[in-house]
Amino acid sequence: MTDAPEHAVLQLAVLVGSLRAQSFSRKIAKALAARAPDSVRCRFVEIGELPLYNEDLDGDSPPATWATFRAAIRECDAVLFVTPEYNRSIPGCLKNALDVGSRPSGKSVFKGLPAGVVSVSPGKIGAFGSNQALRQTFVFLDMPVMQQPEAYIGSVAELLDDKGAVTNADTAAFLENFMAGLESWIRRVHPGGSSFDAFMKQREKIAEDYVNGDPTSLKAIVTHAGPATFFSPRGDHLEGAEAVAGRYERDAASFHRGGSTDLEVLQASASGDLAFWTGLQHAKTRMGRNGEATEMTLRVTEVFRLEDGGFKLVHRHADPVH
């Protein structure tokens, strides 16, 4: 894969630890995102619809919302947590999101991702308890966390107007400096990283799922909102987002469990809202009515477009290498 440019745009996942419609934490998170440097793209990853983590559900077909959440975090270079304090600790919804993302064992989507923490409270101490409790989880999650500047936003109701905008000039300056410091720190502890590099690691896992008959993770990265094309190894092609997405899902049914695949990336690049990779896909699959073992190598080109802060597959061309 090509090296990331020095100032590649960073994808920053933003997790808000409050589900309330008029949440102070969400208002501060939006204020932080609005003050992010141009080289940082903030992506709000929602956690309110995640079922409570239960290992019994994490088998062949985990809840779709878990798969979507995990895929979104995999696409990002770092995570910013903005949270209130509940009972001197973090809210249950945020703890559940950490549990969902950190499982199954050995497949945590948080591992190694840099983190930033901002705690928010109407009280004077700025939700110190939740800030520190959250930092404790990073030790086990293996997430390096920015130490300075710390961010405890107290008396938050006095800092916002009726529309949620920050009215205090000192606070506005602090939020801007925090985001600038967070970017510098992420690049220092995660040098050479780019959102497309992270996405391509996710793409390999998605390909593995697919050749085992599971299209769930692929569905999370397929466009449903614009032009799309698919040139299949059979020689036919489709156009249109919904037609292509439907074809991917139908084709997955031809694979049985027990397959494996490897992506040999020969060239890859990202610029602006577009990215691509081209290379070889080597696969060992079980296909057909009786699950016959089959080996194949495909020449592949895929093109992606940034939509809502994440890369979506808009074009795939694959043909067999004989």
C-alpha cells in the first residue's frame, strides 16, 4: 500500500455518552467538531441503538447494529469521547459501546486507537469522576489517551445559548486549542496512519466474512446513495446502488463456512472524497450445493467514496486469473 501523505485527513470517531435530545455533552461535542482543524474529519458514531452486550449473541450472526458500529470504528484513526458523569462513573450506554467494540475476544476495534476525553457537567467539577473512570478502561483496551490538555467542562449550562452554541469566548478558545492539540497528538502517536489505511484493514476482514457466506459487514460499507457499478467475475455487470447492493447479498449465499481469503494490494491511494485499491484476491472457498472446496485468484479494482464520514464501495471490477 502507498504511504499516507504527511497531512492526510484524519477520521475522528466521536462517541457521545448521553442519549438525551438536548444533551449538554452532544452540544459540546458539536462545538468541538466545529472547531476541528481542516485536516480532521469528525464522524459522530451513534451508540443509543446498540443492544446490551451478551456474548451469546456474538456468534455467526451478531446484531446488525453491532456490526455497523464496529465497522464505523474500524474506519477511523482515533476516538474522541464526550461524556457526562452518572453516579461518579461513565453512563451505561457508553460502557456498553466499549463492551460491544472490544468483543469478540481478540478482535477489539478499539485496540491501538488514540483517544481523547472531554467530560461535561452542569456542576462545578466538570464530571471528573467519569473522565477518570473512562481513562481506566483504556488501559485494558490498549488505547493511548491524550494526557494534556485535560478537558473538564463544568457549569456547562452557563456556557451555551438557547441553540447550543458556545457563548463564552474563553471556552471557545479552549475547545479550539483542545482539538488542535488532539490532532497533533494523534499524528505523533499514530504516525503514517490514514483513514484509508485503517479502512483497508477493515476491508480484509469484510472479505473474509463474505467468503464464509456472511454479507453483514459488507452491507455496512456498500453505498446506497449514489451511482454504483459492479463487474462480476462471470462477465456480467450491474449499475445502480440498490441493484448492486442486492447482488452482493445474493452472491454471498453461494459461499459456505470454512473459506479464507487474502487481499494482495498492488496499488492503493486516497485523495479528497475518493479512494481505490487494485490487486489480487486469493481465496479458498466452499461453494455450491455440497460446499465443494474451490481455490481462485481474482484481479480486483475497487473504488470508494466518502459518505457521511466513512468510505463506501461504489465500484468493483473482478475477473479470474487463469
